[in-house]
Amino acid sequence: MQFHHLLDYCVKQMGAGAQLKLQQINQGALNQNYSLKIDNRRYLVKQFIGNKWLPTKRKDLYTLQTRLSAAGLAAQPLHLSDNQKTYIEQWIEFEPLALNDSDPEPAIELLATSLHHIHKSKVEADILDLPKHFEKYLKYIKDPQRAWKKQAAKHIQVWQDYVSRYHFDFVLCHNDLHLQHIDPHGKIYFDWEYAGKGCRFFDLLTCILTNELNHEHSQLLIRRYIEIGDIHREEVLQRIKILQAIVIFLHQLWWQANETQAQKSASKQK
């Protein structure tokens, strides 16, 4: 949707005003984000540019975010277009906390408490089907020797064994909890596109990768998560040892699929 068409569409949904301003604020792999101001009202607008990587349909995500908002965990969703390409939600002003290498504890503490806050929530969500998620990525990468598929098959078997053995580890998970996605004061979280019911320790490891934590900071986060949740340390380390290779492989698969699609798009534009 072109910029002026997007503005017209948003005004029709949210109401006209004397002063209008639509400003792009950033772009990710899945969407373009805008700040929409109508007089003294402000909204976050997302223009979705892809959904290949999402484990959940956007309509279902909208329903989930409505539940999350009611529980005080997310901004209130206000509109999703019929074609599911334009989304509007409540604007929440906040200043994200950055990781300071000389004093990492405030950021690590925020990540640990945020993970625990999300994981103890009673919000109902669909279980994420990780094997189907793998298959979704595999469709978009070049794999002539079937090397990726062979690795995926091994990880899927380990994962299925884990699910059977540790099904009680499954809770609401964010699965993309970057510091940029946390309001440090209101304890509201953003960008729930990968959310669902999943393994809490998978979410913990994903948080480490997403924030690019080094070994020292990773160990600090794991230790604080264990302390806050009052969980048996050896059991957590055992789970992490099983899941670590799966989480790393999933991220590698995501980047490979994303890179392949970016190359195809660049070739078409030439």
C-alpha cells in the first residue's frame, strides 16, 4: 500500500482530525512500522510486507494480543484489515533499556524478570508446532544436498522426545524478547509475532540469541532466571543442554531462508 493510501486507510479506521501525520519509524523482516498522529491521538501502525516466517496466522495473533492486552502484557490491538496486511494498535511511549557492558546487571535483570513474568501468565495460547516451523523455513532455502533437511530431521526427533518427557515445561512464550521489545517501567511487551505456548527454556535460549549476549551475560541471565523462578539449577542446565543446538539451528535456518529470499528479491529488481 502506498504511503498516502495507507494514511487515508488509517484515517478511515481511526477517525479524521485537523492535524494528521504518518511517519515511518523502522522496518523489519516482516513489517514496516509507522507512527500515526491524529490531533492529540497517536497509534502504532504496522504494514506487513511478509508472513513466510510466522508460525501463527495474523488473525490468530490479533486474538492472542487481545488476550495479552487484557492481562496487561501487551498494547491494545485496535484494527486488522480484512487482507491482514495493515494493523493498528495503541501507542505506548517508552524508552528501552540498553545493555551496558560495564554494568550489564540492570538489563540482564530486566530480561530475567520479563521472561518470568510472561512465563507465569495464565493467558491461553496455541502450542507452537516446531517441526512445521522448520518445514516452513526449509521451503525457502537452497538445499541440493539435503544437508539442512537432514539436520532438521535430527533436531525434530530430539525435540519430539523432549516434548514427550518435559511437557510440563510448556508455558506462554514470547520467542523474540529483545530489550527493544520491553517497556522497562510498565512491564508491557511488544512484537508478539512469534508468541505461543512453548518451552520456557527454549524461550530463555532464544532471548540469549536475540540479544546477542556473550557467555558471561548468558550465564548471568540463566542464573537470575533460575533464582527468580526458584527452579532446580541442575534440571535447568540439563534442559538447556538438550535444547541449545535446536535453538541455534532454528536461528541459522531463519537467517538462511531470509537471505535466500533477499537474494531472490534483489535479482528481480535488476
